[in-house]
Amino acid sequence: MKNEIELHGTVFFEPATGTWISSGTGWWIEKTSGPHAKIRFEERIKFAKNLADPLKTNSYSLSLSNISQNGQVDAYNIDEDGFILRWKDYSAAPCIASFSVAGSKVSYVPNDRALSNEDSVADIYAAGLLFDYEAKYGVVTVMGSASISSHEKIDTSLEILGQHGNNWKSALENEQDEFSRQLLQDKLGRLQVRMDRHRKIKEKSASYWYSAKKFGELWGRYAATEQEKALGGCYVPVCTGGGPGIMQAVAEGARSQNAHVIGIDCQFGYDNFFNLRDSYSIYSNQRLRMNNFSIREGVLINYSHVILFWPGGYGTAWEVFETLSKISTKHLRRHRTKVIFVHREYWEPLFRLVDHMREFGTINSYGDRIKIPGVDDRLPDEAYIAEVVDTPEEAFAKTRAFVEELYRRNQLTLRSY
């Protein structure tokens, strides 16, 4: 994986209006104030403030060019996130400058537009090998939020964020430059939003993490002790998106029962292979890391007999609609794929959206319904595309029953129709 990065940019400052215009990729102007502009990198670039030993310093280089020769331009407050550009002693004419940055990324940030054909082909080939040899009878897949965590994890995150806040408050007290003070105040404002989000997760969503872990324990115990006999030697492990949050909860629960867990994730950052203590991936003893986000989603869905949706955000909603669309259009066989929404109270707004779409005729009134106990559950099973449960125990019971029924019908397979 390429870790080196080069950035080039041109900036235009109009003194009469205080307007800044930028030209270039891989960075943007985050904030301006008069002749000051904060240049923010899309990907953090390594920068060492201690340059006493240049031979041991892994720091990016920055060069500036005053194209317009109008006054002087310099950079200050240089760090891994970017730098501040400042014009001094300029006339009323437009000020134009260019800059170049060369260095190494602090961590990998995905860019789907940079994917090659070979990357995508490799993903498909790797997935085929995995399911041919390690899960040839398919999997049970759990989808859910990467952000919902345990109380302990949330408390740790809040403590770390609080430390950052204290450091920035101290820096703010000592900062003399007004523009730098504005940037620090902005950072503190964003930090407060992040901390409020963690508190909201702890208050409203952490229970879903423990619910997902319970399902992992139930399926893991079944997989490790009963499945071999129940499925005639066939093995159907639990699979997740290989990430933190709900995915980690399921994997952690299943591994606590000595069960096989498959995690299929994407590249979101570097793993510290020297110390995996804090890595969410360690709970998946079979891990496949993919390049292409879309192919990863397809693999998670296509090879699953049962797909369970715990509460989640944009990514989970994407997976919901891709799954339902594939079943509706027969890309997945309805009689061999079960979809279960877990925790009705969270998903009710989505069900109302589905009702809204049905009112306009954009989805089928018969065949694409979601079976909700006590609300919409009186039609034949063929009318429903998914169903709803309220507890991990219900989710486990329905998942087990469906998988064992597939085995009895000789349909516990991936390749045949």
C-alpha cells in the first residue's frame, strides 16, 4: 500500500473583499480571516516538531511560492493536519501563491476513486476462496452500527476526548495569535459535539451492544456444541463486517464460546501488528480485508442464509436496502434468505418510510412487506420480505430454525439453485 503523498495547490487572496479561492486536490481551505487561511489536509501527513536530528525525523516538506510577488506569504502553526497561510505587507492587488507538500501519511484513508480493476478482482477472488474452503455452507451475518459500544468503551472514549479538550483549553489560554485562537475554539466546539454524541450513545444505544453480544454468545454456543449434529456435519458460522461496535459485540460473544467468527472488513486504517490489544479485529478469528467497499457489502449479503439488522446508521441502512432490493428482484432467492430486524423500537421510523413508499406504489404491497407482530402479520408468508423481533433470544431462535429447515430441505448450499 502506497504511503507516500504529494500535494500541490494554488491559493488566491483578494484583499478588497477578503475572499480566498483555492485550486488543488487532497486539501481544502477550512477557515479564513482576512489575510489568514487554514489549509487542511484530507489525509494527515506525518510531521515532527522536533527537528534536532533531521536524519531521524520523518516529517513532510513544505515549499511556498509567491507567484504574484505581492507582499510576503509565509506558513505557521504547521502540523499533521495542515498549516496556516498568512499574507503580509501586500497591496490592493490580488495575492497569488502556490505550495507543495511531500511526506508520508499518518494513516490510510480509503479513496474508492483510486481503486484499480485488479483491486476489485482480487476482492472477488479472495471472497470465493474464503467461502469455498472456510464457509462453504454459508453464514449467518449480523449488520449494525460501528459506533454503538459498551459502557466501558464509551467511558474510555469520553476520558480521552476530555484530555484532548483540556490540552486545547490550555493551548487557547497561551495562544496569542487571534486566528489560531479561533481555530482552537472551533476544535473545542466540535469536540463538545463528539462528546455529546458519546453520551447519547451511552444513554440510548449501549443496550443494543449487549444485545448483539448475547446473540453472538447464543449462536456461538450453538455452533460449537450442537450445530454439527443438527446440520449433519455442515457448519454455518457467524459473520460480521469485521469492525467495531455491534460487529465487535457479536464477534466477542461468539468467540467467548470458542466458535468460529468471520469478519469481512475494509481498509479504514493501519493495524499495529506489534500490539493488537486495542484492535477490534482480534475477535474475528477468520478475517478478510477488502479493497472495494461495495464488493465487501455484496459479499456480506450474498453468502448469508440469514441477515440480521441491529440498530445502525448510514452503512447499515445501505445494507438494509441492498438486501431487500436483491430479494425483491430475485438476485437472492426469497425462500432461501431470511431478513430479521432486531429491536422494533429503533426500526419503526424506517418501517414508516417503507409504508410511505408503498402508498406511492414504488414497492410492492404484496411480497415486499415487513412482518411486524401485532401490526402487520396476518398475510401468508409469501407477502413478507422481512420480519421483526425484539430480543436477541428471539433472533437466535428464528435464525436457528431457518438454518435447520434449509438443511432438512437440502438447501444449505451457496452455489446451486
